[in-house]
Amino acid sequence: MVIRFLEIAQIEFDETIEYYNSESPGLGDSFLLDTLNTIERIRLFPNAWHPFSNITRRCQLRHFPYGIIYQIVDTDVLVVAVANLHRTPDTALRLEKLFGMEAQFWLNLQLAWDLYHVTHSSTAKGIKKIKRLPALAHV
């Protein structure tokens, strides 16, 4: 299976490597290796990862909050985005352009994902113990 990148996905990937290397020497290299390992998992098991649509899937990196968004086209894997899974308005706009679904949809999806994870985390037990404040009297 051949792996190909959309031009915007390649730019996103390169910029992320540069960003992480600027934050800490070698961190971008770690991001590169994590991404290459993820792409290899996709190549070996292209249908194993979370579906976004009938033809689009996402495979998360193991050590960075990123995912490879890809499509299976014939016998190739087309990487359409190397996306920060903590969606920002910038990423939401790119996804809107790519999939034709409004940016607000992608931002809401991120919020729903974040809420799901916090409600299923060890933090949730502590949050459940918080007592509601009594209603404030109108002054």
C-alpha cells in the first residue's frame, strides 16, 4: 500500500515538526518518529482505525495529541491531514474546507470529545463530590 500526502497535509506535518523542534530540540524528531510509526500502523491495518465517514478514518499518534486523517483510495492511503486533535479554529476551518461540514461542527465535536473524556476519567470522581452553591438571595 502506497502512502501519499495531500499538499496541505504535508505542509501541516512539516510545520508541526518545526514547531516542536523550536519548543525543545529533538521534540520535532520525536513527533516525526511517532508519526512515521502511526503511518506504518495505518499501512498494515488501513481499516482498523476510527471512521470519520464512509471513506475517511483517523488514527491517533501514541505520544502526541495528533491524528492522521486519511482515506483509502484504491490500493493507496491518502493522508488528508496531520491534525491536532485538540481542534483549534484554524484546524476547524481546514476540516470545513476538506469535508464541507461547517467549522462550528468540528469545534462542537472537539468539545463533546473533551467532555466525554473528562466524565470518564479519574477526575470525574472528584468533580462529582463538588457541592452546589445555595441559591443567592436577590439584593
